Amino acid sequence: MKGVVIKSTGSWYDILGEDHNIYKGRLRGKFKIKNLNVTNPIAVGDYVEFEQEESADSSVIKDILPRENYIIRKSVQKSSQGHLIACNVDQTVLIVTLATPRTSLGFIDRFLVSAESFRIPAIIVFNKTDIYDETLKEQLNQVMNIYTQIGYTCLATSALENKGIEELKSLLRGKKSVLSGHSGVGKSSLINIIAPGLDLKTGEVSTFANKGVHTTTFAEMFEIEPGTFIIDTPGIKELGLYEIEEDELSHYFPEMRALIGECKFHNCRHVNEPQCAVLEKVKQGEIAESRYQSYLSMLSGEEKHR
Ligand code: GDP
Ligand code: ZN
């Protein structure tokens, strides 16, 4: 039978079968994934072919179907290897707020660069708009403008006042979405509104998968309505930059990517080179200063190792 992995606890996997039952499965023997140097062969979101074992109520995974994309980070145990976080993801949703705990634009940009590098579309949700004063409302406008112009979908929400919730639901519908955000921004509160069945504890230092009981470092996928999945990545606040080279960094800023080939030097780093198309657009205000500053700080590596 075919199914999708919804949870991984090391050697055992929860598989949502085509028949909509959940199976416990494992790999038999060694399973090598071609061209991917990872500590875990299977992750949440993987489509697998599996067979039930006759003498046990468990299954054996026979095959992993080709992946459309994956999110990977450096393995904590073996830094030469990667750790798969999730596979076959349709989009990532970053929940932020301009109120407290305020999310920095630098953090947002780093997240977007990671998502770009994994080729996964990103959505930014600005929560807690009910407590924005006039100044913050003005900032929200400006910031949403910056990201919308680049091509990112932005949404303003208030979990407290139930604003933007229908819009959020329709952005998620029919897709597999990874939800991220610093703790305190209202991730659990939003999820509780869109998926009350999960019954997450809010205001706790825990992610919505733990429900405050046990702590797992494995991602988990929840079907919140038929065909709509959200993926929680406990303990992972950012996607992390994975093997991004200096000379490809600007490719992950879509507004800079659009200028490829327009600088005088083909290997322009867009720092202080003459006739640099990126610097020109920054000067003209067509590339946001904050975006360019994020680019520079990522280029210099000061953000790379966090
Ligand atoms: P998480 O750590 O991201 O899961 O955040 P929580 O959902 O636990 O929320 C953190 C705190 O922010 C809690 O005290 C919530 O009641 C509060 N909160 C969440 N969403 C909103 C919102 O839209 N507006 C306001 N004013 N507070 C919110
Ligand atoms: Zn340049």
C-alpha cells in the first residue's frame, strides 16, 4: 500500500495509508538514499510503499517515492551529515509579530532565504494586529508592502479577535504547510482556532506537538481537514541555512535574482563594485534597505552560524 509518513520517532514511523488508517512501519535492513548524505533516511511528508507483516501489527517500508523537495539542516550529532526535517512540502508559513515578542526583519529574511534555497514557497503571517498602535500599523503597511512586492504572500491576523483566520485557512487548504515562528508570536493560538481538535496549550514554552507533556525533536504532521496538513517542527525556530555559498546568496533574494547578469562584473558580490545593478536599485529605493542589510549581514557570515 502507499502512504505518507506523518511522524518519525527514530526507527519507527507512523504512516497514513491510502485507506486512511494509521500504520506503524519501519525499514528493514539498511536503506541507502542515493546522493543524500543524511542521518535519517525517511522524514515526515515522505511517500512510501509499505507492506503489513503477517505475524505482527506492524509494517515494513519497501520503498521511498521520489521527493519533490525537502528541508534539511546540519545534523547535531554529525556535522558532516544532514538531518532531514520534512519532505514534499507545499509551503512554509512563518508566523511573526511586530508587537511583542517582535520579530526582526533580519530573522524574516533569513527564513525566506532558507525557504528559497529549498525551493519552497513562503507565506508571512503578521499576528497580534489587535495590539498594534498607529505607529505599528504604519510599519505593518510598509513591511507588508516590501514583501508583497517581492512576491511573498502576506497576511495580517489576530488570533485574539479572530481576524484573518478565514484567509489563513484558505491559504492552507489542500496543502502541506510547515509552520514556524518564534515562541510567543501566537502560533499555538492560531492553530487552535483553525484546528481546535489538536487542543494545543497556549502561552507555554512548548510547541504545539508536545502539548507540554513530552519533548520530541522530530517533526510531526497533522491532517487538520481532509487533504490539509500542517507540519510542526519542534525545537526548530528557523529553517537554518544549509550549504549556501556566498556567490549564490543573492539568488535567494528574488528581487536580486531578477538582476542576474546586469552587474558589470559577472562575479559581483553587490558590496562596493562599480556599476552594480543591485546597489543601483538599493539607491533608487527599489530594493528595500532592510533587505539589502540582511543580505550584507548574511554575506559576512555573522548570521550564518546561529
Ligand atoms: P506560541 O508560543 O507562538 O505558540 O504562542 P501562543 O499561542 O502560546 O501565544 C503567546 C501569547 O500571546 C499568549 O499569551 C496568547 O494569548 C497571546 N496571543 C496569541 N495570539 C494573539 C493575538 O492575536 N493578539 C494578542 N493580543 N495576543 C495574542
Ligand atoms: Zn552587483
